Amino acid sequence: MEAVVTISLSDIAERAGVSVKTVSGALHGGSARMSDDTRQRIKEIAEELGYVTNLAARSMRQGWMPLIGVVADELITSPFATEIIRGLDGAARTSDMAVFAMTLSGRRDIASVVEEVRRFRPRAIAYAAMYHKVVSLPEEFTGTVGVMINCRDANDRVTSLVPDEVGAANEITSYLINAGRRSIAFINLPGLLAGELREAGFRQALTEVGLGGGGAYVLPAVRRATYSDRAHSLVLSHVTELMRGPTPPDAILCGNDRVAMEVYAALRRVGAQIPDDVAVASFDNQVDIASRLDPPLTTMALPHRAMGRMAADILLTSDAAPGVVRKLPFQLVERSSV
């Protein structure tokens, strides 16, 4: 019987002319820094030599499996969940890591879900939220959760990646102003952190050009104190009143693409044309809505995929100081509604 030759990291390191730590980093997602060319060369040598990872042995030796665990704060139900997970998974795969998620919802509290994730001995753990929010992470887990995605810790003890809501609102409002719009109403999302920050950016942009940000029209999209797409909508009544008033707006900024869809319908009911009479712009870039409206909707795309990619980089390289809040920019998607 032919003997089975076991290829070790040392064998690969000797062939590549690098350290064992560098080989481990290239193949297993360690902390060693290297160029993409070096990483690729190591992987090619490992494949040529027939190196096979022994996951059980590595788990015992290193204390972790090649996994990134995600505590998903209802994230899986969000239309944007795919973008965060795709960004996270794509970056993790370059280090031969896999991503798995466990959902936090209903009666399950943060502590129980984090403990459940830890049972799988992942290399690192992220906490991701369905929408931009502040989370009270139990103190005992601030050293366990390596990064928070689309949310931040209430006491800023964990590195957090959040969308730059103020910057995005300033940018889209300035875009409307530069397109010649001077009377802009904002139908916003009440009770949400994103809505609060977007209103600040909206007023900031108006003030910068002397259009009176303090007196701007900011109206709630729903009757409830906190926005939900299932709550009673006020969009039709707002648009009707605005357009029949003495100074109808020449642009309406919407808190999200679902609100924009309602604004389109309301404007048509009062006989207004988009964008000739009223420009419409929004946030989120929920493509199934934004690209299919007539005319297609100009909107600010959330940086969810970029947040996922950056989260993986932070988790696998420890390249962030605890408590740092990084604000990622949106991307303006120009279509035909302005």
C-alpha cells in the first residue's frame, strides 16, 4: 500500500520562501500581512503540493474554526441583508473563511444568541442590524463582538460601521438644488435614527445656500411615532395639500424608496408630472422599486456591501481601534426623476 504523505505548513513555507505565519495567514485567515501576489502564490503552491486543511486539528490547535459568525438583528428579513452578507462573505472567502448567521428576533435576547454563535468556535463574530440603530450590547460581549454593522454600540465600545446619513442627505439635497430646485419638501421617516440624521443633512444643505433650512417642510410619512411600511400612510394627504397650496414644491425628497413610490402615485392623482413639475429623489436604492418606477427614481444607494467587506477586513486583521465609528458614504444613483 502506498504511504500517504501529509503536507504541512512548513513544507509550503519552505517552497514559497516565507514564514509559517505568512502561510497560515494566506491559507487560514491569520493576522500576517502580505501582498495579494504573495497570498496567491502560497495558495498555488499549497494546491500543487496537495495540502489539505484538517479543520478539526486546526480548531484544537488555534481554538477557532475558519468561520465568521453573524448575530443578525432581524437582518435576514431585510431586502438589504443580501448586500451586507455578500460583501462580508466575498471578503471572507479570500481568506478561506465561511460566514454563517443566527437571527436575533422575538424572545431571543442578545446574550443567548451570541452564546449560541460562540458554540461553533468562529474566528470572529459580527453584529449586524436590519436598519441603522443604536444597540445596547451587554458589557460582557464587548470583547467578543469584533465589529458592528449598520449599527453602533450605545457606549461606543465596539468598532462600528454605519452609513453616513447626514452626508447622504446633504448630497442629494445639494443635487436637487444644483438641478434648479428651490422649494423642496421632505417626507421623512419618523422615529428612526436614519430619519433624524437625514433631516439634519437636508437642513444643512438648504442652510448652506441660504434657502432657510430651519423653515423647510419636513413631514412624517406615517401616522405612527415610528416609521413602519405597515403603518397608516400620510403621503397622499401631504402631497395633495402641498401641491394645492399657495407655494407648491418643485421637488420632494423621500425618506426611502417605498415612500417615493407613494409620492409618485400621489403626484399623478393631482395631475403633476415628474420631473417637469416636481422632481423626486430618495434614499436606499431598492432596485426592484427604484429602477421600475416611471420615470426611474434618482436615489442614494446604501453602502451595505461596502460595510460587509470592511467588516471582514477588520475581523480578520484586527485593523481597527475598539470604539471607532466609521461612517461610510452612500452612492448617488442618477436616474430620470430629477
